[in-house]
Amino acid sequence: MRIKLMLAAALAAAVAVSASAVVGAEPTASSAGKKRPKLTITKGDFGPVLTNGRGRALYVFTSDSGKTSNCYGECARAWPPYIVKRKPRAVGDARGGLVGTTRRTDGRLQATYAGHPVYYYIADKAPGQVLCQAVQEFGGFWYVIRASGKVVR
């Protein structure tokens, strides 16, 4: 009986680890709170641009006011904010001094770069993929961003 309990506990632990890997997948960066989310630079169709730790492109929204996000509701469903549990770390060519966070109206933390909240585009799936560069939607333009913090126009 004791061996069955130990096997059941080991199986439950293995399932929990597998589930946390799936649950911690992007677009959030909160995989069990142990690893800091990352911002890095990945080469794609628009050259080297800011991405999350898995190479998924991040965009800025021109209708945001400084570090304050103006993308909620339908906008946030199309352009999910990069939600983090704590300040991301810069990796590779991303600049640590440009990385930060901002508090959204729902209390969650959103990653920022060069003082701008950053977002995904829902249809971008592959590393470096950029499907909605310089598109006007939800009252502003969406741009990918360089390591320098400047938008790609």
C-alpha cells in the first residue's frame, strides 16, 4: 500500500510539472514565479526587434500615455499585454536600463521597454514573426521596437 501511495505521489508530481510548463506558456511570463521573464532581441522580417524569452515579437502602442496603457477590452484581446509577476531581465542585445514595469488598472504588472508598455499581437506565433507592423487599430499605431528603444517605422 505504501509503494502505491509513493507511486501515486510521484505521478502527481510529474503531472504537476508538465502542467506548469503548459500553464506558464506565453503570453504571460509567470511560470511558477521562479524564473524572471526575459526581454531579448530576435531577428525577423523587420530586422532585430524586441521579443520575449521565446522570441515572440513585442509591440508598442502609440495611444499609450507614457507608461500608462490605454489598451483594454477588445484591444487587449487582439493585442495582449506582456503580463509579468516581476520586472523582466534583459538578455542578449536588449538593454537592461530600458526594462521596467507598469501597473494596469486591474492591478497586474505589464512589462515596459524604453518607458512604453509592450504587447503581443495575437496572430504572431513563430519566433521573430511580425504580422501587424505599422498597423492602425484601436485609436493608434502598433510598432515593433529596436534594442535602442526606438520604434521601427
